[in-house]
Amino acid sequence: SFLLAAASTRLAFAAKQHNYFRIIADSLWIKISGNGQALDACKGESRAAQMSATDRCKAFEHAARQEAALQAVQDGTDASDAGYIERFVRVATLQERHRAAQTLAGAAAPAPLPPPPPPPPTSERPFYEARAEAAYAKRPPTRGEEPLVDVRGESYRRVLRDCPILARSQAQALARAAARGMVGAFRNNGSTTLGCAAPEALQGRLDDESIATIRRCVVELRRLAAESAGVDERRLALSGAFLARLQPPGASSRRRALESKPRCYWNVHVDEYNVETYEHTTLLYLSDHGSDFTGGRFVFYDGDGVDRYLEPSAGTVICFRGDATNLHAVEKVSSGCRFALTALFHATSDPGPLFEAGGGGGDPYASWDALLRSAAETSLMAQDQRRRDLLDDASSTPVAARLATDLRGDWCDARVAYDGEVVSATGPAPDAVLVDLVAAALRTDDDGGAFDVFGEESSDDGAPPRLLTYAAAGGAHGPSGTLSWRRARYTLSDGGEEVASCECEVTFTRDGAQKRLVFGGDITVVVDELAATASNSGTGHALWPGAVALTLFVVGRETLTRARVVELGCGACALPGRAAAALGGRVTLTDGAPALLPVLRKLDGVEVCLYNFAGGGTFDGLDASAEPSEPPAPADLVLGAEIAYRAADAEALAACIPLRLAPGGTAVLCSDEKRAPLKLCGELLRKRGFVVEDSVLALTVTPDVDAAATHRVRVVRARWGSSSSGVGAS
């Protein structure tokens, strides 16, 4: 007969000083047969696999470090830059983790690398904007070139070679910091950028001193732009700012680049044609032409047929009007790295704060998905549609999956070798999580692919078993996938005033994670987050910030004794509804997914109803084998957290609430502030005669380790226009 034995392997990674990614799966399970001798033999094989995995990971990290030292020189720093090398190896390790976890989770073998991107246009002066191309075509035949000189007037140009913003050594130091910060950023045909409009978003990529330097430089660049243009500095708003590194195209074409539609950074353009608000352009150069790079001159293509050029040097500043008079381009870099800080401005009567708020607060190197998300946020231009798609919080698809057809997935040539012999190596201990994943993969190979980490049979429908899926998700299906803490305090605040708070303790299990939330007094709710599997994205199985925020809002501001409560789209966790039951409410939990019914029916003190509000308020037959339920009776309080993702959801929700809400009742809905459909739902309810309060609150997570993080959440509270029932503000 088969026996189930717990293997000693645990997935754990704890950073000593940095808040690096930590995953802990409660235990791995293996199938064995026979007697105690067989068990001992299996343990011996497990230890052997672990030792082999350690040696293979050591060999991988050694190879990655060697490659990092070579790449550091190409990327604008040097082979002794420990910060660059550590980040390079970290990114390579995260990708190897991602590959191993995908294999264990039953994913297909990685597809071969896509072919190299098509070569750039053969023209030395490519165009991407029709008006710029037309302006260049009107020029007379080229009459030669001259060094750039200042031009006064509305279409001004100004070069400051002895600018006091940054000394040459300071500029070069910022360039080296940028090279470290660009590790794990997206490249495009030799161009890499880090957006600086919200400098705090670069935390984790740049040190605090570099971020402060960028802020100071942008402030000074605005002053110089205003002085050059003859306008009031206080009237200039920041249109965009970024650090840019330009290299020979294809210098690292095998690595870390969104190259499916490569663009040439040496295209001829007009700034205002590219982005209307790029009225005034300033550049602070951070490297020297001739010594740090060759090629890469800045050239104006003027209407008199003369090309006027500038050979950049560290500390030099150029300012110019972004209009059609200043048609320009950067020549292709022939060798080395060209660094610059660009800041663009526009005139406005109400400029507001110079820098955007938000961003930062997380470790961009916490997981593979966190890295890709950080790369999208910091290294894709604001007007790039790919950036908006990758940062779409309404999508439950992992960022890595969204990039599957667009990302060349070979950050580093170094690989963990799963075949052949590996010589035992000395050196520091390799990444613990990667070792465990590789050891599991090695055991899987030894068992002909039938190794079942959780000791569960494959499903009848042929779907692969859940193999390390919670660890493999790495944040793919909810906020807990990348938790680096075990205990934290959630606090909901409204305008700086605390609404309510709770303590949360996390225990990782073999199926996912269990969270124990204590709201004070006798109110304790324990929820189980389930791993994403081949048959579900995990979206309804995770505890999202909006659900925690809604629960705290209910605890702090609603009176529920004997009130009838319905939670719409409760998911597997159902935290708001279960907390309402603990507060004395008579609660019905509803969800449109039949697969959740067995989970929800195990909960005490609540009723369960299969109900899909998005189907117009009636059960729409999601699964013909599931037993239909009668719609829930009208309630005094209707709750919904993170259930409106599209405009159609908002319309369905606005149609559903009047049906499910008793006269005098109240509906309270909550979601991430960036999800516009909830705001639309509030407007639709207002048109239906509801009194609607729409507010944005702050949910702060303060862990026992690492820094606090804040989520902005929207709360829509809608009540009938007539007299209220027993539910109301306390």
C-alpha cells in the first residue's frame, strides 16, 4: 500500500537586511511504497537530490556572477561594482525560480527563444511621426555641420557647459547609480530608461541619495528652462522626466528587452509632435563623448540645411523649445554607454506639485512578477500602451503571462543544469528557495514526471496536480503570493482619522495560506487563501486589500445587530460577510462560481447562495451540474469587495443592488481606487435615486518586518433616499 510521508524540505527564504521575497510552503509530500526500509531509502534519495541541487545552484550562481562582471562594463559601470553584480545575479535567480516553479506546476516546457527582432530601418535617419518626416523633407540639401550655439527668442536653444547643477564627478556617480538601477529594466534596441516623474517609484532600484539628487536636478532644470524661455518658473509643470542610457543597438539583444516592435532611439523627431505637453526640453548629460561613448551626438536639423551638433560631456545642460523649429535626433551610439537625465515641461496656470506622488514601497527584486511589474512602472514611457496593460490591476493574469509574447525571456546565459554530472563546488550557500525548487524538479525527473509534491492524484479531467502552486504563483493571483511578513497590522484611515484596524497573522499551508484576522474583542475571522491551479486563476481565492478595507469599514462604521446582510461575489475568503456575522448580522454569502460552494458551506454561522449579480441579478447557469439557488432575499446591508472590473460589471451591479436591498437599506462597496468601474457604479446608483457617498480611504499594512505599505481604496456607500433601517453610521 502507498504511504504518505512528509519530506523535510521547506520553501523558505529570509533576507537578513533587505525585504527580499520569502515563500514558505508548509511541507512537501511524496508518495512511497513498501516498508520502513523503503522510507529510509526515499529519504536518502531526497537528501541526495538536495545535495545535487545545491551543487547545481552553486554552479549556476558562479556562472551568473562571471557574466555579470562582463555585462557591468557593457552597461556603464565596472566589473568591481558589487551592487550591480548582486542585482544581476538576483534577477537571474528569480528567473530560474520562475522556470523551475512553472515546471513543477505542470506547465509545458519553455518554448524556444523567439527569433531576434527584425533589424532597424536601414536609413540613418528613421522617422516615427509624419509631421517630423515632412519637416525634414522640406530642408534644402545638407550644407554641412557646425557646433551648436545658443539661439535666443521664442524657439530658443541654450547650452550650459559649466552648469552648476552637478559637478562632472557627481554626474558620473549618478550614471553609475542609474546603471545599477537599470538591472532588470526593459531595453528597446539599445535604449533603457528609468522614469523620474515620481522619483519615489524608483525606491529599491536607486538609493535615497540618488533619488534626492534627481529631485534637485529636475528642480534646477525647471529653473533653467524658465530662464531660457523667459517665463515664470512657477508656471511650468513637469510633463515627463527620465534617466536614459543609450548603447549600440543590439548590444544586449539576447537579454531583458521588449523587442517585439523595436524602435530606433536615433529617430528624427519634434518633441511636441511626440507628446503635446513636451513644450520645453532640458537635458543634463552624465557621461563624456569620446571617453565614455562614441557616436551619440545631439544634432539639430535646421531649415537652412546645416546640421548643428553637440558632443555631450558630464555636467553639461542643454535647453530648447520643443516646437517644430527644433527638429532633432541623437545619433546612434557606436560604443560605450551614453547617460542623460531628461526633464520636459509645459506652461499652465495651475502647475500643482512638481513631482507625481505614489510608487515605491516594495522590493522590485522580491519575485519574478514583482520585477516585471517594477520594470513596466519605471522603464516604459508613460504614453506606452504596454505600460498601461502591464500595470492594469483589474487583470488577474500575472505580468509574466501578459509578456509571454513580447518578452525575450533569457535575462542571463547562465542556467541551472538539470542533466549530467555537477562537480561539488565551494562558495557561499546559494538561494534557498531555488535549491528546493531544483531538488523537487530533480526528484520529479527521477520519477518519470509522476512526482506529486502534495501527495495528490491528478484530477479526472487530466489537469496537472497542484505542484508548489502557491509558491509558483509568486504574487500572480493576489497580494499574499509575495508576502515577506508573517504578522502585520491593517489600519483603515479616512482623511488621517482611523476608522478601524486589525491584526493579521499568516501561516502558509500546503494548499495556500491561512490568515487569522483579529478585529478586537471577540471578533476573529480565519480565512484560507487557496493556490491558483490549472483550472482557476486564483482571483476568487485570494484576500484582496479591498476586502480587508471593506471589513474594517463595516467594523468601524456600521451597526449590524440582527441586520440581514448579503455579500455579493464573496469568493473563498468571504471576509466582509463573515466579519458581519461575528458582529451579529444574519449573513448570506453569494458567489457565481459553483466550485466555491463546497468551500463556503463548511463555514459556520452563515447561509450560502449560488448567485451571479453580473448575470442581471439571476443565476445564469455557469455550470449546468450545479444546483441553482433562489436569489437572496432583500437585505438591510449589501456588501461587495473588488467585484467590479469592467463597465458592464458596474451596470450589472447598479441593476442588482435595488433588487437585493430592502427599503431603508444600505450598500457598501469597495475596490482599489484605480478601478474606475466602482466610481461608475456609484454614479449609476445616484441616477436611480440613491444617496451615494463616494470616498477614497487609505489602507495601511504595517508588518512586523519591512516598511509599511499603503493602498488607496474607494468606498461607495449607497442608501435609499427614504428613511433608514437599523443599519447606519455609528
